[in-house]
Amino acid sequence: MPHYRYGPAGKPITMKSSDLLKAPAFLREMGLSAMEYEAVRGVNIKEEKARAFGEEARNRNVLLSLHAPYFLNLAGKKSTVEASIQRLKESVAAAHWMGAYVVVFHPGYYKDAPSRREAVRKVIENLKQVVEYRSEIGAHGVWLGPETTGRTSQVGDLDETILIAQSLEKVRPVVDFAHLYARLSGRFITKIDDVLKVIEKIESSLGTEVLKPLHIHFSKIEFGKGGEKEHHTLDEEKYGPDFRTVCKGLCEAGVDAVIISESPVLEQDALKMKAQCLEVCGDKCIVD
């Protein structure tokens, strides 16, 4: 029976305290069991605090992930790549300290490579240094998670994230269903079969281990000619995709998932996703 965890991308916005260490207990009291630590502006957490945060999360049975800085381009020019590798190394170290099981990252952009294929090749080649560093510091429990990206200028369609994962050890795709929807101008992730196709492609290419659990981002999203424009809340009906469709697909596939809300109202929509999934899956899934 599939097991689902829900949580926000970052510290809960309804939590009055600014103390990160209080976030796991706050989330558990709300009925949530996951949290993605947002290092999107830089990895600024010290080892002592990261370890204390991780201990709090384990004590509350809140599963942690970490989102690396946005300022990454592993397919860029030499100086940009070097800085990107360093930021990813810092992310891996912080994830290791806090016990986060995956480092989510955006691989880069096509613009500085002669072709999309060459951009992906550069990402894979440059990630090797991060994989080696992970081994050097003994961060064996930390996966690297290239995320499906929302803009057509970014490396990160589903096939590209799978290829990156196939090419390196302990790398798994992170599926942002809103990004897949936006990247294809609202023509994908509109029905259950679309969700099943994503899961089946990952499983057939990489095996079942990366589906234990499948790491997911979700929100509603606005898109334009180049893909993603802005994230929206579940209540904004004019935007898609529909989370019920995603949850029905997950339930039918029978895969475990950690579902991170990237909605502007973070944990509030995480709770709505949890409720919607219970509504459509009922006793066919375990929602923690």
C-alpha cells in the first residue's frame, strides 16, 4: 500500500516563531510529516544548527529534503560551473548534517552549450565532482535530485533528468508536476495516464529504488510562451494542474511519495493536498 508524506518547501509561514528548530514539531502538530529546507539563496546554515534541526526532525518523524541554491548552471561557462559545483557541495554537506535524504537542484541552462544534448552532457560531467565529494565526506544517505524544470530554456525535461540519473550513482529525478505542465503549455499532466506515464518511464529506466519514495513538488502554476511564470494556490481554479489527478495516478501506480508544496501558502496547501488525496484514494493509501 503506497505511503505518502506531505510538507512545505521551507519553514511554515503560519509558524510565528523564527526558530527553525521548532518547525518539525509545528508541522507534526498540523498533521504534516515532511519539510524541504530551502537553501535557494545560499547554504547559510552552520553544522551545529543543521545537526540539531535534523535531530528535531527525526524525533518528530518529519522527513527532510534540501533544495540547493537557484544560482546553478552546470552547463554554463567555466567560472559559473565552478561556483555551481561549490554550491552543490555545500548543499550535500548541509543535507548530510541534517539527515536530509535528497538534495534537489535545477541542473542549468541550454544557452551556453551548442545543443541541448551537449548541455546535458556537461551537466553529467560536472556533477561527477559532486558525486566524488559526497563519497569523500561519507554522505552515503544523500541522493542528488535533478528536478524537472518549468522553463523551456532550462535543462530538465523528464527525459533529461532520467538520463542524468542513469549516468551517475545515487541520483534520482525529482518530479515537479507543475513544471511538467507548464513546460508543455498545459498539454501534459491533464489526465491520470499522463501521471502514470511519468512514473512508468522513471521505473523502466531507473528501477524501483527511486520510487521509494518518489520525491515530488506540486503547486498550481501559470505559464507563458517559455513555460513557467508563477506558482499559484490550489484554490485558484483558473490554473492547473489538478492535484486530484496527480494523486489518482500515484495511487493507481502504487508508489510511495514525498509531496512538497511549493504553493504560495506552503503548508496550508500541503494540508489540502493531503485531504484531497485521502478523498480520492481512501483506504488504498497510507497518508502520514
